[in-house]
Amino acid sequence: MSVQWRPRHVFRALAAPLVTAALVAAPGATASAAGCQIWTGVPPPSPGGIENVLEGVTALSPCNVWTVGNYTDVADGPVLSLAEHWNGTAWKVVDTPSPDTDRNFLSGIAGSSASDIWAVGETGSNSFIVHWAGTKWTQATSPSPGSNFNDLNGVDAVSATDAWAVGQFSAGSGAMPLVLHWDGTRWAQKAAPGPGSNSVLAGVAATSASSAWAVGSFSASSGPKTLIEHWNGTKWARVPSPNPAGQVSEIGLNAVAATSASNAWAVGTYATATKDKTLIEHWNGHTWKLVPSPNPGAFSFLDSVAATSASNAWAVGVQITSTGGEKTIIMRWNGSTWKQIPSPNPGPVSELAGVAATSATSVWAVGDFKNGGPSQVLATHCC
């Protein structure tokens, strides 16, 4: 069975050999912070006997939350798509299509209403989009222009007739951005800049029909660089984005969130000579600027970001400790600084990959953990 490549996992793969294999137990349970009280949650089901992973989450209300990922039930068996729903009391696995006999991944999810939700990923070597119309998940037809791979990493929806999905597709020996748009009738590919020999998009956020952001990375002659692109209602265009001093090799933006024309956040990771660090950039309506962020652990990665206002944003990811353990990261923007807050770690290997917020006091984060057996899904809520 093949192993999927996703942008948010690139840097972890590079960092892992640099730490020892020993694992130490991480503290679990609860956390508190101003504007948010306790991180807790009812454990979601883990249907797979080998592996269970959650990648994305969307919250339409405190009692209507969806999360997606994948699971593997038997050794050397197929990777199957996974969707779970929170109704305010319990999590429940909801059947999703898994059309390929080997690879079915869901990486991102977003919706404009309770009966209009999109999830995206990859099935086999093709792009993969499924839709929830209120009763069941069904696969939608989606373009796959690449001959070797077509991966979708992120999705966002403005309305029932306006949604975006982004990723990458194979082009020669490299990759080009894959940008798809839903107009209420069909998903169609849209042209997007692809600088360098490899250009990938990992996240998208739209605030209106005439404003959307997509973020990722590309390979330049001088090395990897951040990539940010904007939709103005007519076309996608590249927007200058900073690259931090001290970057020596890998860099990438994994997710983006926006609340207005003058407030957007992008998060990711970059490598220095000694460690991998968190990367956070902010759009103020005129330019993208680097914003300082905590760097716990020997290596630190941010995978997802959510924002509800200019004074409230959340970022999640994982830190690799000097002894080889993995611990979750949760950071909050309070209007002036990013601060790390304590977060749950139910196993010695615990990570968060997705975050969604409906207010400053209602936030969901999802991922997975291991504690002496198959990986289990992880969902935690701050309220």
C-alpha cells in the first residue's frame, strides 16, 4: 500500500531522523486561557484497527461539528475516507465514499450551511471531493489534470454557489497549483500562478465572491519560498509574502484564515540550521508581515488556523521533543501577541492537524494520538 504525501507532513518527515526514537509520556487533561476555559471533549470513534487520523474540522454551531480524515482497518489494507459528526452530545461516524481500492484521503472540510458541506482530498491519483446535502455524503465530479497525482488539501465555501478547493497536480517532473471552483453546478479548474519547478497550495480561505486567499510554497532557484495568492473576483494573482531570516531549507504555509479584507492569517513551518520553527504571517489590508510566535520543543509545526475577529485567532500543530515524543500545540492570538496555551496530550505521540472556531469561547481542534497501540482520533473542545 502506498503512502500519501501531504504538505503539512513534509517538515515532520525531515525532522524525525534528527531526534531519538525514545518517547516520553506527555501531560494530558485540561487547559485554560482567557476567553476560553477548559480544553476537553468526548473521544470520537476510531473505526480502524491499524490507523485513525483526523485532518480537518468545521464548526457550523456548537452542536453541529464535522471532522474528516482517514483510517486503515487491516494491515496492508486500503486507506479509507473518514467523516465524523458532533451533535452536541456524541460523535458518530458517518459513511463516506471510498472509491479507490488503495488510497482515499480527506484532508479539508468547510460548509456554508448545515446542508451544504464540502470535504476534499485524494482518491487514488485523482482529486477527491464529497458533498453533504443534509442526508448523506456523495462524491462530486472534480477535475484531475495531472497524469501522476492530483491532491486537494484545503476547501472553503462562501455560499451554495461559491466554493474553492486547492492543492497540487503533477506537471512534468514537478507540481503546479490545483485550484478548483464550485459555481453551484460543477467544479471547474481555475488558472493560478505556479512559480518555480514545484508549486503547491495547502490552504484556502474566502470572505466573499471577490476575495479569497490561497497559501503554500514553491521551489525557487535560491530555495523554497512561501507562496500566497489572491482571488479578486476575476483572476488569481501572486501576492508578495515574507520569508523569515535564518531559513536554510524547507518552508511552507499550511493553512489560511480570513475574517475581512484587512485581517487574514497564514501559518506553517520553516527550517533553520538547528531546528524547525513555527511560521505565522498576517495580512493587514496592504501587506503580509511576519508575526512572532512561540517555538516549543526541538521542532515545531503549525498545521491549521482559525479566526473569528481581529482579536481572536487560533493555531494548532505539533512539537517534537528532544527525546522523540510528539506533543500537541495550541496557540491563541489575543489581539496583540500569539501565546501558547496548555493542550491535551492523551498519548506520548499526540498531534493536532485542524482547528475551527465559532467564537472566542468555542473552538474545536482535531488530530490523532498513539498510546501503545493503533493511532486513535483526537478531538478537543474549548468552551
